[in-house]
Amino acid sequence: MPSGPPNRERSRSGGITLGTYALRRSLEAIPLLLVISLIIYFILSKAPGGVLGPYLANPHITPADLIRLKHNLGADQPFIVQYVRWLGKVLTGDFGYSTSNAEPVLQAIWERFPATLELTTTAFLLAVIVGVGAGIFSSLRPYSFADYFITTFAFFGQSMPVFWFALMMQLLFSVHGIPLPFGYQIKLPSSGLGEGDSFNLGSRISHLILPAIVLGLLQLATFSRFARSSMLEVLKTDYMRTALAKGLDFRTVLLKHGLKNAVVPLVTVAALSLPGLVSGAVVTETIFAWPGMGRLFFNGLQQQDVSLMMGYLCMVAFLVVFTNLSADLAYAWLDPRVRYD
């Protein structure tokens, strides 16, 4: 069970230290990632065409060529042999060759990583700042007009399909309304900071507005609901009433005593939202022509690029495990009542 940072007395008495817990959880994640990669590899290998999918639509490929390619790619070997060979290459940093991009998978993903990082970070910060702020504001005025308005908006954000909302945002702002750009092309390899090789802050922000709002809408609504519920519970606790009874300023009590305890449940939500942002970027980046990893994965899916899909999905799986571990460790700072042992 996750817990807080141990003191010296606990360490001398045999308590589990923070470093020991982190190491143990990291080691436990290894077999989990192996099982996940095995399942993903099995599903993709059973897809129509398998690793030969990109070559089946080529009219110049003969049946003899397909047999030769199947042998060269090792697709004629038993499944477990194929997986072990793939895993052995991955451990050396070789995720295979992307047939849709004509380059190594790791290089293709790394070139587009800055653009995805830029988009997901902006969407996450937008969701945290606006969502948590709206939730706290709503909790301070329960059952008021502002509370009902924020709650309605949260339900709207949670139920809105991302692809439909993205198309409506394009139609509203880029076609019939404010002429906001909704995608840009970067020269690869690039830092993904702007058009060409120059840095243009205004252009960067204008291109980020629509996709960041669409990608962060669901998380914003989720943060708003959790922050409201958590803060309402904290406001009813004895230590909050005691602090107010001592004559402390309400803002000081709210920020110093209430906020830190109210955000404890949000740690799990935030940790689980990060992989969701990366996976949700597939739809958002595709619709907004954003040159990131999500759009790369969608193009690989269309062209049955098994190696590229394996690399991307394994990266998302690693991100899920890593963020869950980070959430458990974050409880140590936020809630000293939790113990690792």
C-alpha cells in the first residue's frame, strides 16, 4: 500500500523507505510490461495481413515475393519465437523499421515527440488550472447559479465526443468565425516549436489554442468535478472549523490547510489523465493536422505498419505504469498518514 516518507525511527525499526518502495514497484512493473507487450504483439500479429499487410496492396509483389518476405521477416516462425526475437531487439533499442515512414521506428517517434509534448503539456496545464480553479470556486458557492453552470459545463465536457467537438471547433472558428489556424507543418527533424526553423511565439500560441482546448476538455471537466467534491468534504472537517475559529483569515485557511488536503484525490486523476492525453492525441492530432506521435500512429494504422504501432502502444503502456508509480510516490508528500509498510 502506498505511504508517506519514512522518518529515521521508522527506518531503524525496519520500515520500508521511499527508495526501497520505488525500487520494488519498478521491479514489479517489469513483468507487467512484458505481459502487456505480449498481448499487444499477439493482437497485431493476428490482424489481417500481419507484418505483410503493407506489401499486400502492392500490385508488383508476387506470391513468391510474399513467401520470401515472410521468411526474411520471421513471420513463418511460431508466435512465441517471433515475440522473443522482437523483445530481444527492443532490449537493445531496436523497435524495428517503419514501412510507412521508411525509417527506424524509434527515430520516427522521437522526431514527433516534441510536437506531442508541446500539445499535451499545454492541454494538461489548461485542464489543471481551469478545472481545479472552477471546482474550488464551485465548492465555495454550492448550489448557486455559478455552481450549477460549472456542473453543467463539466457534464458537457465529459459527454462530448472528441472527434465531433474538434470538427465543430474547426467549423466555428476556422471556417465561419475567428480565423484561428488549426494545424501546422514542421520540418522534420525539428523541435516542433514553430513553422520552419524560426521561433514565432504568436504563431505557436495561435496554433495551440484549438487542439489544446479540444484535448484538454475532458480532463478539465473531470478535474472540476473531483475538485468540487473533494473541497466540499474538506470544508466540513474539524480542523478547518478549528482554524477558522482561531481567527485565521479564510483565504489563508483555504490555501494552507484546505487545498493541500483537497488535491490528494486529484493526484490519481492527474496521473491517469496523462496517458489519456497521449492516447487521446491520436484523434486530436489527426483532425487538426498536428505533426505529433498521435498522427504518426494513425498513419501507421492506416498502412498496417505493425512495427510502428507496437512501438507507440508499448510507449503508452510504459507511460501508464510510470504515472501510476509517480502517483503513489506523490501521496507521500501530500498525505503523511499513508504508509508504505
